Amino acid sequence: MKLVIYYILIGLLFTACYDDKGNYDYADINVLEVGLDEIYSVRIASDTIVTIQPRLSQSLQENKDNLEFMWLHSTTNTNFYTIKDCDTVCRTEALKFHVDPEDAKLKYEHYFRLNVYDKLTGLEYPVNTMMKLVKPFDGAWILLHAKDGRTELGTIEYIGENVVETKDAYYKATGKLFRGNPLCLGRVSLSSTYYGSSSVQMFSVMTDIPEEAGVYCQWKQFEHMDSLSRMVYSADAVNFAFDKVEMIDGEGYRGGIMLTNGRFYQTSAAMKLYEPARNKDNFSGDFYISHAAKIADVSLVYDKKGRRFGSMWHMNNSGYPDPNFFDPTKENKVELAALPRTTSDSKDADPRNISPDQEVVYVGAGYNYNQSNASYSYAYAVATKGQDSCFIYEFNVMGMSYGSGNPSFSNYYRLPMPKGLNEGSCFASSAAYSGIIFYSAGNTIYRLDFVQQGGKATPIYTHEGGKVVRMRFARTRSEKDGYKNYEFDLARSLGVAFEMEDGTSDFVILNLAATGSLGESSEHFSAKQVYYEFGKITDFVFL
């Protein structure tokens, strides 16, 4: 831990002549040492008083009666000689600083200067420090797992220079236990003052009890904000399988999506769930939506029964801020339809009519080829044929939304079956990687280069036993702001859950390089992080 120490050693020589014999007396001077940490990272879960205690030592004084203290505060920087917005917050030895996380004007970086004045020597000792406030679970991995018959929320937080691992953060925060069995987790970026913020990472926990499942506010001690039983629009509740929710994807922007028992649901900004209408001309008939992904403001789905890809371009940015006032006539205008046809589409396959000998096993985000807009991105789908062939479908989000001369279906790649890939493989992809998909085979993670390397599979990590049961990137698109404590690119940070032979689960975080191999460690954290002995992991998200 870095320290800031103000240390002055002054030797003053007082001389006096006695009887002209050249005799001298030396007077000792009090030497004061003041120490503060360079940065204090403080996790704020409720209205609180933050205390900072300086380290003090004096060479001649046993008490502190000779010292006077003054703490200056600014939210700009530590140049207290020139800034105009600084104020004196206290004149005590220890800083007492009030923080209210509900304050709409709350700043998360605070600068302080402690001035210590020694009345004996007339010297002042100024020392600077910084306080970084951290919201609970802001930039943390949350794991839904079952252990000893209990549903628990494991967490991995990055606070300052430290990693804090908790096996059941929900019980620790509330003293309560979940009653239902674990289904999945969700994170959706929304704007809704109903849930306590104008812009939030809306966190959802899904169990098989509808009244228990729903939105939980992670920075308010996991307060239960809304129940799934009330979140589903009444007209769609009849067909909604409350105990079979399998996926929530809130990547991109303008709401999120959910899959449950083969049906596709959209969320508006107020987190009201509804089933979009299906286009009667090109997406009617029997259906079973087995895979879906959110890329920018486009949802890409695969209908397993109809053997076709579909999409929906949802442009409603807000809806109502209160889910009590859901207007289906406003929200449900956009239909789930077959993939748009464009003249520049690839002619090598028809994504609206998948060959009966192919099995689609993955749909996910792809490379963001122009970072000025998330809509300039690809989406990928993986299909297999028996034991010998693999196919990559490449879609263009711009072609599925704005058009602008872009294809909706841009490329189709035929590959020999990559090493180890099978029906039990898990997959992941993100905006950071062009022509690359990651997949699992047993306890090994592979990088599949399906464009430049023609389908070459390269192992990037092998775990000590177990098998991969789930993997995903912290974000599927690059987010450069708001996660300084994490110290890694979220679109290159791959979380992997391993189910071990003894029934426990290990959770591994692989922070990758631009090439897709394991990257370099950051200043404080390892590129490869392994956390042991969770229960059976059902799902995980990065908040």
C-alpha cells in the first residue's frame, strides 16, 4: 500500500560562549512525522461517517497538546493553494466525513489535505490524500449458486487494491435466505427513477418462486424492488413460464430481453416484461426461441422449431419510468420478424431457412468494427453438423436496423469440427474480437479463429479438473468509463464456471489480450484469477 509521509528533520545549532572558552550547548528540536495512505477506497452501503486516522509520531513529545489539526476538502484536485472550491471540514486529529449514498449530487472522488501545526516549533506539516467512494458491487462479479440446498449469491468485488470474495452476500446483507431454486441472473442498463436512480445497472435474481424472483437493488443491501409475478404484463402472463426463466440479456441499450420456455420477452426501461408481436407474414406459425442475444438496440433470436433466425429493432428509449404505468400500445409496436432481406446479403446460406442437418448451439455478440456506434457491430451464431462440420453465421447489426446499404446477413463460414467442440460446449464472444469465438471442451477453453486462421482452435486455458458449465464476458461491448477499480477491459474479461468432480464449482476470470490469449496482469490484480468451492453455479453476471 502506498503511503504519503511528511517528514522534516531540522537540526538547529544554538551557540553561546561561556568565559570565552568556546563551549557550546545543543538544543534538541521536536521532529514530527505525519502519515496517510495515498488513497482510501471506501465501500459505501448506507448513510455513514467515514473516519481517517493519521499516523503521528514525535521525537520529543509524548502527548499531542502541542499540535493543531485542520482538514481541507475538495472534489477537484489536491492543489489546495490555487483551487477555489475547497473548504475546511474539521479541526480534529481524525477526519470525520459524512457520506450519503442517496445524495443526488454525491461525488465519488474526494481530495483532502491535513495540515498539522506544531506550536512548539511554529512549523506546519501538510499531507495530501484521496478518498474514493465505491458503491457496493459496482464493478463486481455476482454468482448465483446452490450449496447445501440453499440458493446463494456469491460476489467478487474489487475495492481499492483488494479483492473481496463472499460466498453468500445476500444472506450477509439481509440475514435472509432465498426460498426458491436458482434459475438465472440479469443485468439491464435502464433509466427508471422508480428504482431509485435515473440510470442504473438493474440487477435481477430469478428463482422458481415468482414472488421472490425479480429486481434487487445491489447498492441498497439487496432490497427487493419488484417481483417477477408483477413485472409480467397481465395480457402475457398466461403463457409466461415463471419457473423456467433461463436468460436475461441487457447488453447494448434500450432495454433488455428474456427467454423462458421457448418464448421471447422484451423489457422496456421500466422493466415491464411483455411478449412482442410476431410478424404474421414472415415469422408466424409454431415456434420455440432457443437462443437470443442483445446487440446495441437489436435483438437476434433463433427459432429452433421454425429453423430460422429473427430480429427485432427496438427503438423506444425509455417507456414509462414507473412499471405501474405500462402502455402496451406504446411499447409493443415493433414486431419480432424474420431477418431483413438486403441486396448485399451473403448468398452462401439462408438464415431464414436453416438446413435440417444443422443444430444451432450459440447466438452472441460480435466484433464492433466502428467504435463510434455500437450498431456498427457483428453478431455470431454457431451451428454444428454431426461430428465433422461447424458453421459460423455472421450478421450485421446495422443491416438489421438502419440498413444504409449494409447486409443483415454478411458472411457464412464452413469449418471442420474444431477440436473438442460438442453438444456440451459453452461459447462466448464480444465486441473486442474480430473473427474469433471462444468455446469450451471439458476443462479447456479454446480460441476459434474462424476467419484469418480458417477455423484453427487454440487452447488458452486448462483448469485442474472439472468441466465448463457456463462462460461469458463481463461485457459484450467495450465500456471504458466507470470501472477504474477493475483495471481490465470488460470486453476482454472472460468469466468461466467449472463444475468440479466433488459437486462444488470453481469460478475463473481470464483477462485476455487483444489476440485472445491470456493477457498481462494489471497493477494490482492477476490476469488469471481462480476462486474455489462455490456451490453449483447456475449463472453469473458482472455489474
